[in-house]
Amino acid sequence: SSNIPTLPGPREEIIYVPCIYRNTGRAKPDFLATVDVDPKSPTYSQVIHRLPMPNVGDELHHSGWNACSSCFGDPTKSRNRLVLPSLVSSRIYIVDVGTEPRAPRIFKVVNPEDVFWKCGLGYPHTSHCLGSGEIMISTLGDPAGNGKGGFILLDGETFEVKGNWERGEETPPMGYDFWYQPRHNVLVSTEWGIPKCLGYGFDPRDLGKGRYGRRLNVWDWSSRRYVRAIDVGEDSAPLEIRFLHDPGASDGFVGCTLSSAVHRIYRGPVRGW
């Protein structure tokens, strides 16, 4: 246990929700909705602003912040940029939510070519800020849509692509989400499926063909090298993974979308993770 006291923060007055048009039959760009969640507001529970993306067919997915708890104690850091990876187009939108929180605007667009050429990756998914100030984003595959687990690093100020986080030749066959625990020198990533297959929707005929993930992938945090896999079953597709909120926690949970199982992960006495 960290024994760090937790203090309640102020209640949110607005939230940001990615809204997706891809595969709806409507050729419109995805947008970021600003929703009023202040019960005292006359526009409570309403969308008060829409920020359309400049392109069609992105498929916005998970969003992340430029600053989070890893910046604890640094008063110069604030959540003034929202990171919006696009699962299909491989663009990464950086949204300014600091200048006018109720009407955010696009700050920068990271083009897919930069991701492809500098990292050999595509189909970005989860973004987390790091204690170094950098932004780290997991990916599902390579630029051609084949499965490949890897991580993009963005500069935390300019949001330029710096390259890959991972080192070494060995990488997992697929990627999706990740969570890291520096106090235990570990990062664990998950596997969804092969982008060029799942990008067109779920097809039951893909089951049993190795097109959906089945493993948790363990990385050495300090060396950034892939260590080993933990098999959770064929076509289980382990997705979101989280350690407990205690910053010193050594266990967590992962949910599997196809098997509907929830697995506990923990540090073992012999092999570690």
C-alpha cells in the first residue's frame, strides 16, 4: 500500500464523448461531443457542442489525456489536451480543451504516414501519458493491417511522433489495450484481433483461425522488452486491462470480450507475472 491519502476532487461539469459515424451508412466525419453533466445547469444532460473531425471514416475510439496522475506534484501540468486516436484511419487528433473547455478545438493532427514510417505501426488504440511527459499509444497492427503489438511515443508538448516505445526484435502478434506499473517494473498489454479482418465487423467464420487474440503480453518496463505471454484461451480476445487504483498494487483484472471471462492478474512468487 502507498499510504497516500486520497482527496475528493470537484465533480465534473462537462464530459467529452467520441461519436462515430463509420459503418452507419452516413458519410459524415466523427465528432467529439461536449456534454453538460452539471445538475444545476439549464442544459444538464445535453450535448452543448460538437467538434467534427476534418476527415471521414476515422472511427474514433478510446481517448486519453496529455497529463494524468503520473504528473502528480507538477503544478505546470494540466489536462488541457485530449488525445483521440483513430482506430481505422490511424490518425491521431490532439484536441485543445483548455482554451475553451465547453467548445474544444483541434490543436494538431498526427497524420498516419508519420505513424507508418516512423514506427512501422498502425491502428492506434489506447493512449496514456508517462512520467517522462511523453504520450504512449498502443496499436493493433502494422500499416498493412496485419496483427502486431507495439507502442507509439509522442512528444508531450509538440505531439510529434518520436518513434517506438518498445525495443528489441520480438513483439506480440496482436495488440489492443495496456496498463503499466513502474513500481513493479511491468507493463501488460492485451490482444483484440487482426485489423484487416475485424475492421469490417465481427465474422464468426474467423473464430478458430487465429484471427482473434488469446494472450496477455508481459513487458519489462525499464528495458522496454517483450518478456512472455500468458494464454487465456483461444479466441478469448482479452481487451481492457487495469491494475488496482492503489499505486503500489501488484494485481489487476482483464475482461475478455469473446469468452466473457474476467481474469485476475497478479505477481507470482516464482516467475513473476
